[in-house]
Amino acid sequence: MDPHQFESVIPRSEYRDFLDLADRGARQLHGRVIWNVNSTAQGGGVVELLRPLLGYARGSGVDARWVVISGNPEFFVITKRLHNHLHGADGDGGALTREEQRVYEGALAGNAAELVGLVQPNDVVILHDPQTAGLIDAVRTTGAAVIWRCHVGLDHGNALARVAWDFLRPYVLDADGYVFSRAAYVWDGLAQERIAVIQPSIDVFSPKNAEQSVAQRLSILSRAGIVPQRATVAPTFTRCDGTPGRVDRTAEMRQLAPLSPEDRVITQVSRWDALKDPIGVMSGFADHVAGRSGAHLLLAGPATAAVSDDPEGAAVYAEVDAAWQRLPAEVRRRVHLASLPMADTDENAAIVDALQRYADVVVQKSIAEGFGLTVAEAMWKERPVVASRVGGIQDQIVDGESGVLISDPHDLRAFGTAVAELLVDGDRARRIGAAARERVREHFLGPRHLAQYLKLIQRLDTRDRESLTRRRSRSPRPPGAH
Ligand code: UDP
């Protein structure tokens, strides 16, 4: 991916700094591979981050690569449990003891052997999230610098989070650097000098965020079976690799009747995950929005069979469906569940882009959120966003200026009222939307993110050199040496 694309979206001086940095990075990292390791090639925020960062790094001449580990179902049940605990929630309520550690290590052993065979001593390996923490020890034996990046966390560590920290700490301690998305997420007991705080970013040129004309967006939603209507243009978009793509698959809709083009729509796009609180969104809509406006609610997420490292998706979707069936018929008619096709990642992204752009108000009523890319995505599209004041969402939205934050994510009345007010006050919604885009431009784009990564790698290199010099100066002189 060509870093020159940023010329059109960031101020001139920042753009020049970015090109300089890309150039310096390529020279400094020449001959080294920057490996990224995670546990799924599609679905979720980490994938969304990795693709463009790798793309722009490679486009700048850095040999960045991405490998995905494999795991068995028991492994993913445990890592999802760890994920939930790191968010302060108990998830499936299962244990995280020596026995789970055994299963976790067992599943990673084969991955470790494969990875060690690929990595060279001068390389840098960035391991993402709990699924890969158990690889740190093995990767260190290669001599490469190892960074562990944790994309999840909670604002105030609780007992459940500590259980996950205690489980993971022995694996994580020896990493050369730890990256967290917020300072508040840093665990107890990690070496301060190895910590870096790096916030995520979105790729504004990807099919997820690329500009779409109104006709194109309507055509995509119509072809996907979400808002049926007569299309005037083909449902096309540009793929990540620059080739033309077109939406051909349809979403699976759970609804009494389709949306019509004149309906106003409140949208949340998320994995089917209890921490995204889709049932809370539905109740908030039913109790505090439906009676005050004729708007519809659209909850969209990936078709549940598709996300390999998220075993809870299907069960959460089933609960959402059951709650939908319990809604009074008049409200149920205005609530639509969309399971989006995932077979083609770019196609899925184009549908998400169209959905976010189509929404009158975007919501993200998460109970906990590492960062919440969906928030930045909607903000870039100038949508007014109503979201919970949790995790990284509070770093993105300045309340009342670039979105609306709900202090208590369980306060359905506050949530519904904020949504209803934005629906009636078009001027405020537009003002907030415009400010939201500027906020993303300033803080949440790739150039800032890549610069922070490069700085971290430079820091590790300097430390390496210093410790080598110290070791040399401490070692006794061989006899006869002067
Ligand atoms: N997403 C998607 N298709 C879907 C649902 C979600 O592409 O059907 C994307 C969404 O647009 C965002 C990412 O998945 O880019 C989710 O990242 P976020 O940080 O919001 O939450 P996470 O899933 O990592 O908890």
C-alpha cells in the first residue's frame, strides 16, 4: 500500500514528516523482518489494524509479515475466557488454573516450533493478544526482539482481570516490550521501562472506510438485501489491493419486514459479543427511543460461523434473536438483525462502510471496549456517535463535541435519550459529525501509529546496544589483553 496516499488526508507538514519517517524506517530496518503474529486472519479489530499497518510498512520498503497461529476449540475457549477476564468480565464462568495452562501451552507448542523456524536473530516479532503470549519464551530463543501487544484492558483492574494477569504474566514477563492501548490498561508487575502506550488507528483508504457516493452506498445495501430498493448504479467498491470489487452476497436478515429507504436508522456494527451489549441496545431502543421517534434499529455483525477465534458468537446471536422475539410486535417491526457475509473480507468491509454511512446515528453501547474501532470508523464518516464512556472510546470522543458519551453503560434511559435527541436535532448531529471526522484525522490515522511503532523498535535497539556495551565493559579482560 502506497504511503503517498496520505497526501490527500493529512496536513502538508505531517505528510512530509511521515514520508521522512517511512524512508528512515526502511533504511533502519533493512534486512530485518517485522513479524506480526495473531490468531485469526479475519474478523475483529486486530485484523483490521494489521492489514493496513503491514501494507503501508511494506509499501515503504519494510519487510513486515503476518502469520496466524492455529488452535483447537479448547484453546479458543480458554483464550476467549482470558479475553473476557481482561475486560473484567467472567465470560463463560470457567476456571483459569494449571489445567487450562496445560491446554493453552499444548496448543501453542506446534505453533512455537514453526515460528522459531522462521525467525532470524535480527528480526522483531510482535505478538498480539492473549492467544500468542505463550509463544514469547520460544521466540526469544531466536535472539529476535519480542514485543507483546495487548489490545484489551479495563479502566480499573478488578479481581477477574487479575486472574487473567496472573495466568498470562509468567509468559509475558520476558518480552522486550509491552504495548497497551491506554495507560490505564497496564498490568501490575510489568517492568515500567518496557511499556509503551500506542493507540490504534483506522485505515481511511480501505474498503471499510473509503468514500462511497450515495448511489453506491444504496446499491450496496440493496444488493446485500439490507435496504431493498431499485439501484441506479452497480454495487461496486475498490478492494484493498486496488482492484475493483462488487457486492454479490447477501446478509442474513432477521426481521418482520425490510427497511424502506425513507426510514431513519440507528446502527450498531459489532461482533456478536455480550460486551458489545446488543440486547441492551435493543432494550434501550425499545424503552426510550421507539416511543419518541419512528426510527428503526439495525444491529449488524458477522455471520457467526465465520470468526474462528470467537466461539461465543453463535450463542450470543441466539440470545439476541430470542430477545428480539420477545419484543412487542410494534417495536419488533422496527428492529432488524443483520448477519453479514464474511466469505470475502473486502465485500464485508464495503457493506460495513455502507451501513455506517447510511446510519442517522451510530451507537456503540459496549460494557467494555479495548479501543472500539467501529467508533473511529463511524466518526470518520461524519456520523454522530452515541457510545459508552468505557475503555478507548473515551479517548476517541470528546463528549458533546465529537460524539456523545454515556457515563454508565447500563443506563438505558441516558442512552436512549441521547440517541433520540440527535435524531431530532439535525444541526447538532451534523456539527458533531464534522468534529468527529477532524478528531480522527488528528489522532487516529496510520502515520501516527507507524511512527510510534518505529520509535518503540528504536528504543529496543538502543537498549540492546547499551546492555551489550555494559556486559562487555563488565567482563574481565582476558589475560594478556591491554
Ligand atoms: N467488523 C466487520 N464486520 C462485521 C462486524 C465488525 O468488519 O460484521 C469490524 C468493525 O468494522 C471493526 C472491527 O470489526 O473494524 C471490530 O473492531 P472493534 O475494535 O470495534 O471491536 P473488537 O471486535 O476488536 O472487539
